[in-house]
Amino acid sequence: MPIRETFKAWGHPNVRSTHSTTLMTTKDNHLSTRGDCIVAIRADKGLRDLNQRLKEAIRREGSSVRLLIETEGKTFTIEGKGNPKLTLSHPSDMVIRKSSYICDRTLMIKADKAACDIDISMIELLQNENCQISLTIEASL
């Protein structure tokens, strides 16, 4: 049975969603045009804020991790892997990576998608600062 946690974030006019290997959410309240992997700001949670049970599940050897991004009837799902080496400790950011690179901002590795894979119709919604976004993280073996 997957362990999951859902929280909110918001869109921003500078969401570009063009990065080919990562996707990121942040608690920060501003986004420059250089943040081409960032798809949501003003998130309720950074990695450090996640439920301890969820963190333990993400760190299990062989765990699968899924992020669901939902807004205004549209859903984008990314699936990847957890790892025992993930610290899940960053106070504001969560980064999903196609690679195996791990740092304190990494939520999952070996992801099947990145920011550039989000459909343009959803990106247009994410570019509205009044767009409320639901983020759900699930982890299971």
C-alpha cells in the first residue's frame, strides 16, 4: 500500500517548464525566468517538511516514487525511484531527476519525465499566479 502526502502550491507567470532532465517545486515566492525546471512556487512543503513515514518509504531500497501534479482538471504524473542515500532535507525545494544524482534537494532519481514533458495546455495554467496546484507524493515498494 503506497504512503502518500498531498499539499498545495501556486503557479507563476515565469513558469517555463523547459528543462529536459529535472522538475522542481519550491516554497520560494518568486521565480525568475532562469528557473526553467520550476513548475510551482509557494509550496506548502519543502523536502524537510514531509511526513517521516513517507521519507522512510522513499529511502527504502527498491522503492518507487510518484509525483502527481493536478490543477483545473489536468494531471501530470512522474514516476521514479527512491534511494537510501536521499537526505530529503532541503527546507524549501523538491527536485525530481532523470539522472541518479543525489543532493539535499533530490526527491527522486531515475524519473521517467522532466519539466519539458508537461503538456503546453497545463503549462499555460501553471503560468497563472492564481493557479492553485495540488501536489501528491506517493512511495511504495
